[in-house]
Amino acid sequence: MDIKWSLLTAAVVLIKDGQVLLLKRQNTGIMDGKWALPWGKVDPGESMIQACIRETKEEIGLDLSKNNIDRIILWDDSKSFFDTNSTLAFYGIVRNYEWNIENKEPEKCKQIKWFPIQDLPKNIVDYLPSVIKAIRNQKSYFEKGFEN
């Protein structure tokens, strides 16, 4: 039997002056060459907010706290790129922060850049337009791939 599982991930959407911070992925085996948010898997025993804080520190060196996360979005995706049954992704929105960003994982991140939210690059990860749309529409939950 082909056993599949669900995956919990956490990402941070960093917004400043109408721009979003994206990282260009490399050498990860997952969506390499595409622009993405800082993100990763939630570790066992870790909350989704703790994962957002940890991933942000590991990838771009920001020391966030729970108080820095403005709001959250949940995305339930039945067609995961991880070959799982589903992925539940947690997106923490951070605004108005003291931005002192550095590439802490240059082996996995080719470049870090701010992009206008209204003018994202073409080579972005497939979930990003839905996340940006949810932020614009003040949505806190969206899903993909489930039958009614």
C-alpha cells in the first residue's frame, strides 16, 4: 500500500511599503529557481508561530516574536508538491518591523529581494498569488484541490 501523509508548513509574509520580501530558492530540490517566502516544515512539538519565528531567524536572520505577527492565513492544499495527501500551510503576516535582513542560508537561497506586491516576478512559487490575494481580501483561510 502506498502510504501518504499530511504535512504542516509555516511561512512568513514580510510586508514593507507595499512590497513583499521573497527569496530565490536553489539547491533544495523543491521549486529551485523560483521566488518564495521564507518557509519550512513545522518541527515535532513546535507551534506554527514558533516555526515561523524559527524559520525567519534561520533563513534571513530576523528575531521575531509572537507580537510581530500581525495576523495569520491558513491554506489547505490537497495536491501537495511534497507528494503527500495534503499540506496545511500557516502564513504569518509581519508589517512595520525593523528590517535588518541577511541571507543566512546562501547554499539554499540565491538572492533576497523586495518586490512590489502589485508587480511580482514571473518565476514565483505556485501558492504565492493565492496568499497575496488572501491578504488583499482580508481572508484568513483558503483551500485548493478539494471536491465539494
